Amino acid sequence: MNELVPLTIVGQGAIGLLAACQLQRQRLPVQLWLRHNESNLRQTGKLSVDFTDLSGQSTSHIYTSVNASVFTTAPATPLITRIVIPVKAYAVLPCLAELQPYLSSQAQLIISHNGMPELEAYQQQLKAEQALWFLSTTQAALRSASGVQHTGIGQSTLAAINPTARKQSASQQQALLQQLTLALGPVTLTADILPVLWQKLAINAVINPITALHRCRNGELAAPELAPLISALLREVCLVAAAEGMDLTYASNLSRVYQVIEATKANKSSMLQDIEHGRPTEINAITGYLLRCAARHKLTLPHNERLLAQVQQLAQGQS
Ligand SMILES: NC(=O)c1ccc[n+]([C@@H]2O[C@H](COP(=O)([O-])OP(=O)(O)OC[C@H]3O[C@@H](n4cnc5c(N)ncnc54)[C@H](OP(=O)(O)O)[C@@H]3O)[C@@H](O)[C@H]2O)c1
């Protein structure tokens, strides 16, 4: 395994720290790209993180942080060769622009977020020899004041997005896959990530906005009075998916939505958490994406349209 390629991870969010802590437990090199100028970072350049795994076992971790000012003050700092970017969908493009001067010309970038990625826009930010990958994950983690907790086992799917990533040798791809498996595994490598993204989109388009609007935990979506709304939203997702050439079967996706509602019944969705904390939501990459697709095909999705407006209104009321 090509384990000497150090991994840089953007931010100190739940997924990024989960990946960082799991790698460091395996004694693999990780550093964090952090923009926050917190006092502990200013003085030491290090971030301390407590990690609690699924079995409740806790470990303490210390990370070196890197950012634009580190490259300015220490010009010999090596350029970034492999970076995971697990940020909210709306944060990816500004992040790529910020990172580009500090990436090696052959860097590997692994982007991971909920909602539909703007893959073409991401590719346009890269140089020809930089490899772009997308990682979709259902791992669950929660950020706390002192660190991060792994809250739910999930699966991750990795795909090469641009020609440079696709033409990497089998051994290069395996090395990346193994590193990501230790970080956010199990990871499956797929040639076409779109079916995975649409399935996840169908679930997110139902669970996230409704829980945000009703300010309820996922399990409360099993209430019979919400069944007509869930059904109507999902039918619209399947309609627009079909127009995009995606085979998203209504019945199997409806039962998957209810499986996720049951399996995550105690959880607060990320959109509800964002609303509660007054942070921007990912509604534009989820419901907004569906509506943009629908407009291209001259379809109307009245239930999703109403939900988007309600969530946007809710978010505005918070700010
Ligand atoms: N948490 C989960 O269980 C989970 C599960 C599956 C999928 N996801 C998805 O995975 C993505 C990440 O989730 P998350 O929960 O880890 O989000 P998060 O807690 O918001 O973490 C993202 C982190 O990246 C930082 N960041 C953004 N842009 C940056 C930049 N240019 N430079 C440095 N730091 C930057 C953010 O800083 P600020 O806080 O300052 O913005 C934040 O610390 C989202 O799309 C989410 O929906 C999450």
C-alpha cells in the first residue's frame, strides 16, 4: 500500500475529523487544512481532538494544521498531494479556489458531500494532471465542542470523476481505495457514481427538508399523516430521475426511505441541525438540484417546490 502519501483533510467538521481520527489510530499521516485562526492553533499550529468510536472508546488526537498563511511563512512547506474535501456542498467551489495555489500539479482531490455535486464546475477548477474523485458516504458522525463522535456505521462509494483520475493505474487506485477504507470504509469503487448519488438524493430530498420544517427527529417521519407528503415528494424525484435517464423505482425507494427513517429514528438530520444552529443548509444541492433538472425537462415538481420555499423561508427567519 502506498501509505506514505500523507493525507490532508479540509476542515474540522464531523466527517473530516472522523476520517482523520480513524487514520491516526492506524498510525497513518494526516494533516488538516484549517482556516480558523483559533488561539490554540495560532500558538501551537496544532489542533487537539477527542474521538469516540462506535463502541464508546475514546482516544485523543493532535493534528498539524496547514493553510495559506503556513505556506506564506514557511515557503518550503511541501505542496499538497492528496486531499479529502468533506465540506458542505455550497463550500466546495470557494474551497477549491482557495486550495489551488497549494496543490501539487498532480494532486489527487477527493470531494465528499451530500446533495448532487456540480462535477463539471469542480473539474474546471483543476489543472489537467490533477485527479478528481468523488466519495459518497453514509457514515454518520457528530461534532462536539471537544471533538467528534462516530454515531453510525455506513458505507462509502468512490468514483473517478475526471480523465486524469480514470487513467490512474490499478495500483494507484488501490492505494487510494485502501487509504480511504481506513478513513471512511468500507469503500466500494464504482465506475459510475450517478445511480448511487440519485438514490441518496431521493432519501435526502425526503428526510432532510421535512425534518427541518417540522423540527423533528427522523423517526417522527413514520407518522401516517406524513405518508402522503413523503409519497408525493418521492414520486416527483422518480419523475425527474426518469427524465435524466435514471432508473429510480418508486416502490423500492419508498421502502428504502422508510428503512432509513427507522434505522436513524433517534437522529436529527443534518438540515435540521443546520437550521437549529443558524447555518446555511444544503437544500440547494438537494431539492434545488431536482428543480433545476425539472426545469430543463419542462417538468413541474409542486411538492418539492413548496418545500424548497418553506425551508428557504425558515432559514431566512433564522438569520
Ligand atoms: N456528519 C455526518 O454524519 C454526515 C454523513 C454523511 C454525509 N455528510 C455530508 O458530508 C459533508 C460534510 O459534513 P460534516 O457534517 O462534516 O460538515 P461540517 O461539520 O459542516 O464540516 C465541514 C467543515 O469544513 C470546514 N470548511 C469548509 N470550507 C473550508 C475551507 N475552505 N477551508 C477550511 N475549512 C473549511 C467547515 O468550517 P466552518 O464550520 O467554518 O464552515 C467545517 O469545519 C456534508 O455535505 C454533509 O451533508 C455528513
